Amino acid sequence: MTLRMAPQAKDPQLLQGSEAIADAMIAAGCRFFSGYPMTPFTEVLEVMARKLPEVGGVCMNAESELEAIGMAWGAAATGTPSATGSTGQGLSLMQESLSEITLARLPLVVLNMGRAQGDYYQATRGGGHGDYRHLVLSPADAAEAIDLIGLAFDLTERWRNPVVVLGDYYLAHTARSVTIPAMKTRETPEWALDGSSGGTRHAKLISPLGTAKQRDDVGYDIAVHYADCVAATNEMIANVEPLAEVESTDDAEIIVVAFGTPGAYVRAAVRQLRSDGVAVGFIRPITLFPFPSDLVARATQGVKSVAVYENNQGQMLDDVRLAVLGNAPVHFIGGLSLDSSGFGIAPDLEVSVLVDRIREVAAQ
Amino acid sequence: MSTSLPTNNPPDEPSRLVDDFVPTLIDVGAHHLCPGCGEPIAMRCVMEAIDERELTARSVAVFGIGCYTAFSNNLDIEVLQALHGRAPSLATGVKRAKPSTIVVTIQGDGDMVSEGLQEVLHAAARGENITCIMLNNGVFGETGGHMTATTVLGQRTKTSLEGRDAALHGRPILLSSLLAQIDGTAFVARGAVNSAGNVARTKKLLLRALTAQEQNAGFSFVEILTMCPTGWFIETEEAPDYLNDKLAAVHEPGVLKDVLGQ
């Protein structure tokens, strides 16, 4: 395979989030991408369709999200670094396959360019059947998205478990100056299918039901396979470092928690309150799973109250409450905020609005 | 202590091993499918065709979900297990990512026509260089004999107890006939495994389909009519004739399309 793109970091360029994410995936070694158009995921698919063939990769415009995830599943089984994605609605269609891909222990990066922030549960709990977890990374802007895309491909390769990158409309459609990292090449893993183990009496098998062959006198033993998957998941959770952005928490009486692009607006509100002398701190979880629970627990010890902003009915709120464990009252200062398109343009993301809500919590 | 079922016609000579033959590329030959099932015969045809074409070390079989899934973990070719109905998209991913592979899907009529019709139609229309194989017995055998999209009119199943009625249940989809009309298909044929002659003919169809894939000629498809005496609620020995009289009368065996040069 010949690579036309030079293997060094590029100069800073002004890119929309979607294009930055696509370029970052290619730089991270992604060589197979499949998707079905849906706002605000569409532009990622467009850019991959244009750029992936230039580096010898394959991009498929699938007939539906069902086929998109299926094609990515097949490509992942060949050891090709693969990704797919959609918005939350399209990912709902993909959930059956996502469950089984996880139980088949295949690596895959899954983008959710979500509308508002209603897909927190879908991403962190999984909307599919069975017993599995996905790692979930949540960038606040295009520059962080580039870093997290690289991390996602590293993590999925290391743990053979899908990794979800949860973005949103703002991330997809906001342009900023970013630097795409150097091109990374990845080794083909030993478990990958290419047909060559056929006839050796030990032909490879990749299956969500297990990998034990009947010749080994056991056949599929789903109880054993599922237990192995649980053990692998637990090892992954124990070894993946939870990440968060933390600001001004040391002397804070109120801690505000938010994730994703809205986190940047909340951070601006917190900074404004700080400059007004309010003892407020800020935590933005970057890994939504594993959730930075220990960090939140430590930072909120002894505070007067905790406030959570998210553009939904209150989903991450559960994880914050579990982390705080009743040591402080947790107030919800978010709520669904949409324009008529429903894509996630949030009238509430006005720093003065957020400042007022945090002040209300402070006054309680 | 061995147990035996009571019978009115006990054998008049002790049992003896007639042959110790293990079919090509089927590791242990053991499966738990019912007596009289046609799927093991169809699987053996597929494996022999791959072996004869010397494609063993290039092949990846993508399995759907059905009774035949019993073979997904005892073959000596590489296997990727898919969800019910979803094998053609996985096969597409494998083939596009590793074009040197020979990719076949193994699916039933419930898998391919009921749950996964969209997948196979689009794979065919794309002219995907894969070979899809449908084992068609007109019932969901694994769940115990329920109506599928290929169940013929009049056929009794657990969800069409008085026989499939066009007014009540709709009509069967003749997938091979449908696929033959799509431009992306290179080879479309329907075989059966209810007689030695039909088994031999079916293997030739499979060899032709593999040739189409080797030549990158486009999508190739072989439908194989298989017996399911359990799901048809008939005696085992009646199944080959039942296949002939009922299924094959509607899903007619033969080559429906072949664009390869002779």
C-alpha cells in the first residue's frame, strides 16, 4: 500500500470539526469507514469518501445504518482499523450489531455526532442487548476531538472493544485552527481473518458465541465465553485511565459539572463567576465511561453543593450523584434546549443564562 | 448402559461400522441436526467445492443464524459469525478490506429472505464480489417449524397451521428469480439435495459460483433446497419427495443467470 500523504504532522489549518475528525481518523490509521448520511454526521462521511481512497482505504456509503455497522464489522474482522458512526438515531439501529461486535471482541471506533446531548445513556449504558460496556470519549472542541480520535484507535486496538466518540452538532459544524498529527501505521493483529489459516486444522473463528472449535471437544460454551468477556471488560475498566478537565476546584464551594461542547460554555460561565469572586469550580468529564468518579468524589468533598449542566433531561446527573455519594446536594441546572431543527442549537448556551443558574444554586 | 428406542422392526444383524469417512474440511463431522436434514449435505457440497477449487487457504465463510450455524465452529476454513440476516454486509466488509479473500455467506431462507432481504438485494445490486448461499427449506427450522418468506402456499407450519394461505399470509418470495433480474449479479442458480443426482448438480453450481468470484465477475448466488422433515411435520423418509412435490414446484431448480464465458 502506498501512502500519498506525508507521514509528518501538518501545519495548522482552519477545519470544520467534521473534517478534523475525518483527517484525524485517517492519521490514526483508519482504513475502512462505512456510514449512512444523517445530520450532523453527514460531513464526516463525505470527507472520508473523498480522502480515504487516497491512502488506500475504503469508504462505503451503505444502504442503511444496519449495513454500515455490518460492513465495519466485516472489515474489523480482517484486522483493518475500522470506524463507523451516525447520530444517536442511526446508532439506535446499529445497537444489535454493536452488542455482538463487543461479544466477538473486535476493535471498532464508533462516532456519535449527536443532536443535543440526549445520547448520554445510549453511549455510556449501551442501547443494545446483553452484558457489555463501551469506552466513551467526549471532546469539547475539534482540537480535543483530534486527540481523542487517536486515543480511541489506540484503546480499541489494545482492548479489542468498541470505543464511542460522542460529539455533537457544534463540534461537527464549528471551524477552528487545528493540527492533524502524523500518520500512524498499525500492525495487523494475529487474530485477523484473511483466509490463510484454512486447511491448517486450526482455522480461525471470530464469533460472538465464542472461539472454541468443536475439535477441541468443547464446542461453543456460551457460559464460558460470556464469563471471559466479563473478565476482559473488567480488566479494561481497571486499566483505562478516566480523564477530566478540572478548574478552580481547590477552594470551591460549588462545583459545576458539564460534558462535551456545552462544557466549554459552562466553563466560560464559571470563569466569569470566579472573576466576580464566587467560589465556583468546574469539572468536565472527558471519558464518560469509565466515568471519573474518584476525581469527582475528591473534588466535591466538603463543598456546599454540586450543579450539573447537560442539554437533556438529566442523564450524566446519575453518574455525578453516584460519584458524590450524598456528600453534597446535586442540583440539575440543565434541561432540553433546542431550536426548531432539533439538531442541538441550544438557546440556553448563553453564558449569562448559565451564570444566573449557577448563582441560583449558590444562593440556596 | 446404553439406551435404545422401542421398535417393531429390530435389525436382524448386529450394528457394524460401514465407513469412517469424515467429509472434506469438516473437522469432526459431528453435528446435532435432525435425521433427514438437508443442511449437512449442502454444507458438505460447499466445502468440497472450496477444496476442489483449492481456495481453502483464501476463504472466509460468513455464517448467519439457523440450524446450519452448528457448522460455524467445526470447519477448517476461516469463519466469521454474523447476526441473523446480516451476513452480506459483513461479507462486503471482509471482501472490500481484503480483496484477496474468497468470501461466501451461509444463510437460511429465514435469515436471508425474511430478516435480511435488504442486505442481499443491495449486495447483489452493488455487484459485490462475494458468493451468497441460501439453504432454503421454507421454514424456520431452528425455532421449530415456523413460516418464512419462502414458505410455499399450502405448506403447514406452526404459524400457518392450515397451510400458507395467500389471502391471510401473503405469497412466497422467489429470491433467485428476483436476484436474476438485478444487473450486478453474475451467476444465479437454484439446486437441491434431495437426491444423489441433485447433490452432484448442486456442487457444480457451487463450483460455477466460486469461479464467478475468482474472476471478479460480480455477485454470485446459489440457493439450495434442503429437507426439513422436523419442520415440515412429516416422516423423515418422505422429505425428499415432499421437497420435490412442494418446494421445488414453486422454487424451481436450475441456472437462472450465468454471465460467465463458457
